Amino acid sequence: MLAEILARLGIPVPMSKIGGGYYMFGSKKIFCKIINGKLVVRVGGGYMGIEEFIMTYGKNEVDKAGLAKSLEEQAKNSGSSGFSAASMVNKNRKVPKK
């Protein structure tokens, strides 16, 4: 049911099954289940229809994926091997002194 909806909407967010109703939707871990024949996603203290969820959060996840790919390409082009996009994003983060 989930694969059918993702294909129909054409949102290029990576989606993978973790198990037990949990999935990774881009960088978000979500919980899905079927209630009254409709696929819903746990959001806050309730549930949201999968289509509404994808339309609400999908663009943000696509943007995150694009940023990560862009940073990886920059690292490759600058010859900085050994750094991931995640480490480049966090390079300005303050680290407490010991």
C-alpha cells in the first residue's frame, strides 16, 4: 500500500522498512499502520493520512537529501576525501572542551 502511494505521488524521498510498522522516510523515522482501510502515519499524539504526511514533510526531506548530495559532491571536487556530508554540515558545531 505504501509503495503504491509513493509511486503515484512521485516523491523522490528514499524510504526503507525498519520493521514492526517503522520506516525511514528520508531522515525521519516514522510509524505507519492501517486504520479503517487507510494508511496513516503517527504524528505527535495522533495520526495523519499518508498522502497528507508526504505532502507536508516530503519537500523538506527532498531538500535535505539534495543538500547532502551537494555537500558530498563539493567534498569530492575539492579533493577532501575522508569527510562525509554529515561531518561537513556539523563542522561549525561547537564542541565542549574537556
